[in-house]
Amino acid sequence: MPARNPLPIDRSLFFRMVLVVNLTARPFARRYSRKYHLNLTEWRVMVTLASAAGASANEVARLSGLDKMSVSRSLASMIRHGYVDRKRAIDDRRRSVLALTSPGKRVFLAIAPKGGAREAALFEGFSSAERVLFQRLLERLVERARELPDE
């Protein structure tokens, strides 16, 4: 008798969340990657910095949920392309602070409205109450995910 699948993709809430993210993010590479020399992870770093200018690389990793190595590689590329500026923190010279440059802000403002429109289209069939509830549930999931050990 075959072993029972402990994570069937049609019933796994986690897999379904990943599926939604993948399906909604899929057009990114086709539309923006070559034009702006930006991959999806770099875009996620850019979105984070647009909301948290002055963050360190560790803070970007924490806020975005990306692993530190991915953030580090993304930042190196984004600095090379002139999208991000890295400076030493005034209060702690060991710490670097990051911010989008003017070209980085222009790229963000060129792409972000389309991402916002895609998000709006995704939730088009949801009532306001359903969106509020979904937001609350997601916040609880984020809190719980941050509490889980890295294994």
C-alpha cells in the first residue's frame, strides 16, 4: 500500500498560499525584468525599502520575510544598477542604512501602480468585510510564522 501523502497540494493551505503568490507574481519577469534589470526578489526588496527607507539589510530581510543571503545578493545588484544607496548609519558606524535612489524611486513608481491594480483585481470579488477579515487572518499567520523555528 502506498504511503499517504502528508501534504496533498489540493488541501494544503500553505501550498495554496504559495500558489496564489506564484500565479499573481508570474507576469513580473515577462513585463519588468529586462526593462528594469530587476528580478522578483529585487522587486520585493524595493517594495520593502519604499516603505522602510533607512532600514538595514537585516531589517529588510525581517520585514520582507526573505532570507538574508537573498537580500544581500539583491541589494548588491540594485546598488550596481543605481536603484539603492547604502550609507553608514550616523548613530552606529557599523550599521548600513539603505534607501531607494531617485532612479530606484522612478522604477518603483513605474511598477507599483500596476501591482496595486493586480492586487485590487485579485480581491475584486471579496466584500469589504471579507477583505478586513482576510487581512486580520494574514496578520495572525505572519505573527505565527515569525514564531516558528527555522528548521
